[in-house]
Amino acid sequence: MQKSRASAESDTQRIEAFSDAVFAIAITLLILEIRVPELNSTEGTSNTLSLASALFVLWPSYFAYIFSFVVIGIFWVNHHYVFQLYERSDPVFNLFNLLFLMCIAFLPFPTAVVARCITDAQQLQTVVVLYALVLFLSVLTWLLIWLYASRNHRLLNRNLDGRFIAYLTRMYILTSVLYFLALVLSLWNGIAGLVLCVGLTLLYTLPPKKPVYRSGA
């Protein structure tokens, strides 16, 4: 029995280690979109002014990098948090986790689109819709993982308090609804959708609730 339990714990640790690698690669790829600007001038003073201007023009790349870095960082922190609650895994759980990681690995692409096209008024709405869609798919797959794992304590620590599990379920459902609203809003107004996406992301920088276990467990 102890050997079986140790094997299950090792299995979840392997999944978390693999997930950490995907997070690390995705968050590192973000910086590749920020490139040193090319300068045409050869005069010392003029070159300095040109460099300052060129660096300032890159502000969409800075914004996209910082925003996506925070997004992936929040997902990573919460992924580590929730994996402390999982006690076992199975093939369906692994598949849902892979779908979630697929969304995370895809994030550098909409980040690059934001960096290159957000200043184009005609393309702004498409840019925000794309990013909001990827965010929504990320939180949706996160919700699917949780709903599958938490149903009847299927894969969770058996000592977790039922009210705490219900609380997390409500929070994850609410998160999915809010990001879906951000996606819908971006279809109507790109700027409003972007503001909501940024606001939601900043909201989830708050530390998650400490796990609650049944008394006597």
C-alpha cells in the first residue's frame, strides 16, 4: 500500500516537473520579441537621440512582454498551489493537463501579435480578441482539470475540507466566466476587452486561499 502511494505521489511530481519545464520555456520565449532596434544614423549625437526614440517606439513590445510574463507567472504559481492538493493522477487528468500546457506554450504567439499590431487602430480589436481567446481557453482547460480531479475527491487529497473544495470550484468557474466576458467584450470593443483582461490578471496576483483540511485529519 505504501509503495502504491509513493508511486502515485511520484507520478504527480513527474507531471508537475514536466509542466514546470513548459512554463519555463514559454516564459523565456517572450523576451525574443524584444529586439535591439536598428539605427541608420552614424553621427554620435544624432545616433543617441535616434536610439532613445527607437527604444521608446518599442513600448508595445515591453507591454506585451510584461503582461504575458505576469500571466504565465500567475498560472505557474497557481499550478504549483493546486498540485499540492492532487494526490493521484490518471490518463484523463494527464490529457487535460496537456491541453492546458498547450495553451500556455501558445501564449508567446499572441504576445508577438500584440507587440507588433496593438498600435494599429484597424487591427486592435483582432489583436485583443486573439489574446482574450487564448486566455479564456487557458482558464477553461484549468477548470476542466479541477472539475475532473475534484469530483467525489477523485484525485484530491482525501483530507481536504469539502467547503474548501466547493470554494475553489466556485472561484475557477467564476474565473472562466469573467474571461469569457472579456472575450465577448473584446468582440464589441477592443480597448474595453484589453482593460478587462489586464484588470483580471492583476486581480489574480493576490495570494490564493490556504488549503483547509478536515479537523482531526
